Amino acid sequence: MAAGLETFGGEAAERRAVARHARDLADSGRYVADAGVELTPEHVVAQLADAPEGSPADRWNWWLGALEIAHGGYAEFRVRRRVE
């Protein structure tokens, strides 16, 4: 999936983080339960393409914000900056 996210720029580490969070969301089964659609890499890239702008993490968090408003329970899958 990280390769498909190259379309949106960002660093490789950021794309890997988004891919990991997407995999975690898919593994949870929450998205398929709410949307009735399997969360494939292609589906994620299509959803992120709808975001107004930004890096892969910005787009991912924008989409998850919409899912949080519509269904609830998606905040745990947001990408956050690690504080060192």
C-alpha cells in the first residue's frame, strides 16, 4: 500500500505509517462493518484522493475524521506525530 500512497508525496516513513494504520483498520473489521466495503489498498488510495490536499497522513486523518463523524470509533486509527 505504501507504494500507492506515493501519489500524495510525503516521506517514505509517513507513507509506511499510513499503510500500517490502514492495515490495522482493515484487520479490526470496523470499516467493512460500517461501510460494507472491504478496505483494500486501492480503496484507501481512492478515498485519500478525495481529500482536499495534503500529505498522505493529512489525507488519511481527513478521511478518518469524516468516518469518525459518520460512524464513531475511528479516532484510534489516526496518524499522530511521535514526540521524542
